[in-house]
Amino acid sequence: MVILISFSRVIVGNFYSSHSYDRVSYNADSAVCIDHTGMIQQILSKTDPNFSKIIQTAKTEDRLTFLNTNEVLLPGFIDLHIHAPQWPQTGTGLDLPLKEWLNDYTFPLEAKYANHTFAKKVYSDLVSSLLAHGTTTAVYFGTMHVSANIELARQCLNFGQRAFIGQVAMDNPFETPDYYRDSSTSSSLSATMTFIQKLTELTGPSSRLVKPIITPRFVPSCTDDLLEGLGKLAHRFDLPIQTHCSESIWEHNYAISRFHKHDTAVLDHFGLLTDKAILAHGTQLDETDLQQISNAHAAIAHCPISNIYFGDGIFTAARAHRYQIDVGLGTDIAGGFSPSLYRNIQQSIMSSRQLPNQSENHLTTANAFYLATYGGAKSLGLKTGLIKPGYWADFQIVCLPDHNDRPASDNNQLERLLYATTANDIKSVYVAGQQVI
Amino acid sequence: MVILISFSRVIVGNFYSSHSYDRVSYNADSAVCIDHTGMIQQILSKTDPNFSKIIQTAKTEDRLTFLNTNEVLLPGFIDLHIHAPQWPQTGTGLDLPLKEWLNDYTFPLEAKYANHTFAKKVYSDLVSSLLAHGTTTAVYFGTMHVSANIELARQCLNFGQRAFIGQVAMDNPFETPDYYRDSSTSSSLSATMTFIQKLTELTGPSSRLVKPIITPRFVPSCTDDLLEGLGKLAHRFDLPIQTHCSESIWEHNYAISRFHKHDTAVLDHFGLLTDKAILAHGTQLDETDLQQISNAHAAIAHCPISNIYFGDGIFTAARAHRYQIDVGLGTDIAGGFSPSLYRNIQQSIMSSRQLPNQSENHLTTANAFYLATYGGAKSLGLKTGLIKPGYWADFQIVCLPDHNDRPASDNNQLERLLYATTANDIKSVYVAGQQVI
């Protein structure tokens, strides 16, 4: 059985994976074979002639994970938008408008990450908590502190979470407080450069787990020169970009008043609307913006819980999908109060049912599952979010809720699971084939 | 210390309790003294001259519960609307319209409660689960089966949950399936009578824990004679009433088409709109309905999660409050997918932020906490939901979320707690002074 030598692990059981935006496929009694790089090499069904032999060999070599009948394998979730430093303020001050919330809660807290010990304590707790909630990939906003951001990277490497980490750039004295602002445009750009360099030193040049992402906080907090400089950096190093885009009426109007155009067009003007850009929120985007985002092949991070508090509206994910824009889900900690993508799947469905034209804008269970898995992965150009050969073995093993009655169908079982799962129901989590929880 | 002899337990720590609809009071280092009937007899602050002596005596007599600094005492929650038999279908079929959901999922499931073993298994699991989520009082719809409903009562008594239990009455052949319908109006009324009698035999005539509640399922499923008969029964035995009221556009229009008036007026016509009536949902109520409900001193069970799936709109709790109507929260299992009142507190706030005229209809954290505690208790005329002398000692002890940072205020701490608590954070639960979890 030469074929077996290359497997690092074989997981046997039932799994769900998106077949398309509208359909989730259920695969019973499958053997998911993971190679030594952490990728799914092949998936065998029970009827495959090699099925029993592979299981037997994996068992002998202690490389077998056999799911109980009350457990299923799911792709790990992708959190496409989360502010790591805001973890300590989660669930507080949500009654305030965005700008007050930033000034009263967020900026003072983020400033504390100049203290490395504080950063280490919070980031260790955050990364392990997210993994425990089934989030195998996170796209993080850090702070303006290089050393704290490197500490976040270190925690991701320690715990084994796939991550993009952003050195937050913000230099506009009119829209940022004195105590929490890059001292100049050039210092902001050089902090980003330093961060990229230090991160590369930490991870090695070909790291597949933790990568840098260019991060202008949002248009209001950046000068024109900074936006332009970051666009050039992203281009020069071929890096992904993340920023907020038309999150609230205030932000939307700010861009109009300063640039006489929408956020999307501003970002495009500065070279920040690329096919590697992740735009968070987008609640105020109009049809022109969506077409522009679609043309640029940029992606949108939909943060359904956060939208309710700070978005002045709900992002219509179904409409963006009609524009063929890649969309994933973000917790937006701490604009959203929950670190769980399950909670955001639920809220994305619930909020979509309150949109106008419900029938065309309503997200189904299958749609929301897609957003939390492959939608996020595709936005990042990452081979994850599907249980399919050639994709990373980023998984969660989830215990099914027991309600004394068998669900009527596999779809019902998935629906129930997505509505009921908490961190306590997640038995184990794998990233690139390594068990991390 | 003669005074101490009458205490069955003293709980010492910090607690939150509604001061009013708009304000929650935080009481640090208090001694909550519970008498032998299970009521709060007095509450002493740390500065009270008897504080130390009472704690010392309680400790000596092994009657002291001392909260850790990371724990708080809260009133137990009241679930004002829940369908006990639907527990096994929780989180499934939520994409369907109400009528299809009833016919495809709910009625076939409810019919299964003719099987007593099935009923016992489900109800045991349900009652213990609700208590574990901090729900100390539940207002249950049962099924049309007397013995299953008595089994539900037995489980409430076994586990120590305060409950109102309803024998579901439904005899209209045009709106109920053949296999799940009272065979006639008189058999429906006599089943309700039998249930009340058997429940009284089980609990004793002066039971303070478990009580019957008159339960016409909703207007469509009842004939005129049944509605009239149930109204008379409620009056004759001075019993509370529960039913659905203007839950969906379909139900709202059904009443108009059959009676040429709204649900509220129909209920009033049949003597079912009393000061002991709990009307579930009410998403389609207009100003006239609200005024009528207010005049009758009836109450409304707001089920924010369920509304999103089956309500065709969100009940505007703040508006009902302006009409001086008592409002509490209901999970509406399985129209709502979560057994947790915490989840419904969160959703009541979130949904209210998506209503028109947000500033006047927006629920604050304090409002939602009030609805889940005293709002529900007041709707039922029950002395619970507050931590105050003369009220039942129905409590939950909750571990505070730890986010490596101290919340800015006691209000922030409560907000975070209400957004983060799951059953795993609830350390213990008391009903009438008895620890039940």
C-alpha cells in the first residue's frame, strides 16, 4: 500500500461542504485523506475498493480519526473581518453611534497595545477562543503597534490558526485622537514596511499560515498621501488589502464631503480596490459601487451582527452575489458582540429576512454556510472552506444537537446544527491537518 | 438572633434587578435572605449592622451561598411563550411559511405525544434544559393529550420549575388535520376540564409552582363554540389564558375574513381578552388593537427570534409599553430556534434597531432585561422577576465573561453579560429558594 505512506491523517465520517452558493452536499461515511503538507489528497466513499484497506492501515499507524455517528465534519470557518485589539471591549457600548463608540471605547483601548504584556495576554486568549469556535482562518485588524501585531502573529503560529494580520495605518489628525495616531505619513508607511519585514522574519518567506495584509483603517483616518502610499505598497509586494468601506451613513458622507465621491471610488483612486481587497461592511453601497467592486474583483466582508449596531442598515449579501462579488462573513469583534461565525450565520439569515424584497434577498441556510466557508476562502484566494481534494485540511468536528428526534433530512440536520452549535459542541478543530483544539 | 431562624438560605454577593423599565439597579455586596416559603424576606447591604452576624450564622448553619467576585445574582428569566412538544423540531424548517411549517412539521410531531414514553423523554430533557438556561418560569403550550400535559407538569415539579401549562384546544376541522384535532367541541372542553382536575390532584389545590392555563391554540384552529366555552371556563375558574394573536399576515387576515374583525376583537368577543390573558406575538396589531389590549389589562409575549421567521414583521415592544401594556419575552420554541432568554434579549434589541422610528422604538439593554424578568412576571401577576423582599427567590447565578479588561461601568458589565452568557456560564439556578441546577 504505497499510496498510504503519504497520508498524515485519515478522518472517517459524515461531512458537509458547499456544492455551490445554493446547495450544501452531504457526504456520508467518507474517508478524508490528508497529505503531509496538510492538504486533502483524496476522499473515498465507503463503496471505494480501497476504503477498508486505507482505514485499516491508518488505524495501525495511529493516523485514524473516526467520527461518532453523532458527529460531523465541517470546513473550518473564515472570519473575514475582526479587530483583534477590541476583544476586551466585546459586548459593551453598543448603544453608541460609530464615531462616539470609536472615541469613547475603541481608540483608548487600542492605544493600550503599546504594552506588550497586555497584547500577549489578550491575543493568546483571542486566538484560542476563535479556534474553539471553529474559526480556522481570521483576517485581523491589529493596532498601530508593530510589536503587538507581531505578537498576534506569534499567537496565531503558536495555536496554529491561519491568519492575515494588518498593521493599522491611520495618520489623519482630523479624524484620529492625538494619543492614537501614526505621527506622520512616512512613519505610518515605514511601520507597515517594518511589520511586513518582521512578520516575514518570524514566519519565514514562504509561510502558508500567517501573512501580512495592507490595512488603511478607513478613509477618514488616512491622509491622501497615506492612502496613495499604501496602495503602492500593496502593488509592490502583491499583498492583500483590508479596509472599511461605506460602513455607516457618517462614513459614507465623509467620503463624499472630502472627495466628492463614494468610498469605493476613493479606494480605487488610490490603488486600493484590487482583486485582493477585502472591503468590510458596505451597508451604504449603491449599484454603481457594487459594479465597480465587481469589476475590480474585490471582495466584501459581511458582518451581520455589527451592521445592526453601526451599519445604519443591513448589507444585502444576496444582491452582491448577483453582482458576482465574492462575499464572506466577519464577526467584526467588537462592533459585533460574538466571536462565533455560527452566530453570524444565524444573523445573516435573520437580517436578510427583514430586508425589502425578501424573496430575492433572503439568505438560505445553504447561502449562509457558503459565506462562512468557501465565500470567505474565495475572497482571500485561499484553498480552504471546502472539503475537497486540493484544499487545506481546515476542519471542525461538531457534535450534533440531540433533541430526541431524528431530523427529517440531512438538510434539516445541517440547519439545526448551524442554529444550535456553540463552542462547547465543537469537539476538535484542525488547521492544515494539525489538530489545534 | 431569633430573626435568623426563619431563613432557609442567605445568598451574599452582587446582583442586578430592574429598578424600572428604563433602569437596572446594581447592588454590590448584599445579603439576600430567603425565608422558608422560598420568598425573599429581606436584603441587607454591607453597611447594615446585622450584615456580618447574619452571614456568620448562615455559615454556621450551612445556609450560606457566597458568590465569587466573578459571579453575579440575577432574577431567573420568564419564558412567556413556549411550545413544549415542539422541542424536538427546534431549528428545523424555518424557511417555510407558518401554515406549511405547522402542517409539515409541527402537527405531525405534536400528534406523537399520544405516546407517553415519548412525552416523558422529551419533557424531561426540555424542562432541565430550560432551567440550565436560567429560565425559572415557563408558560407552556402542551398538546391535545391530557396525559402528556400531566407528564409535563410532573417534570416541572420534579425539576422544580415554575410553570403554567396549557391543554391545547383545537376543534376546527377546516384548519386542523384529521389526525390532530379534538374530536368535538365538547370533547375539547372536557379534555381541558379533565386536565385542570388531574393537574390539581397532582399538585394539590394550592400549588404555587405549577398551574393550568386555558389554551385555545389560536382563532383559526377553534370553532366559535370552543372559543366561547373556553372563555367561560377561564371566567368560572378564574384562570389565566394564553393564545396566539395576530402573529402573521395570514392569521390576521383569517380573523378578518371569518369574523370581519381583528384577532384581538375576536378574543374579546369570546371572553378571552382578560387581565389574565397572554397574547403571543402580536406582530400585526394596530393602534386600535393595542388600545383594546391595554384597556383589558391583557399582556403580550414578544418572541423576537420567532417573529423573524413567522411573524411577517417585528412586534414593536416599545410601542406596546407606551400603551402601558405588560410585555414579556418568549422563546416560542420551535418557531424560535433558541431555548435561551439571553438570545431573545439580544434579538429583541437587535430587531428593535431595524424598526422604523428607531429612536423611539429602540430597546435598550435595560428595557430588554426588564422584559425577560419583571415584564414577564407582571404579565402573569407573579411575584418574581425582581430581587426584592416579598418576591420569590427565583434566581440564576452567572459567571461574568472574562475578557482581560474591566468593563468601564456596572452597566457595561450587565450589557456584556447579557450578550455573552450561555448555559455554560450559569453556575446555579434557584426556584423558590431551592437550588434546581
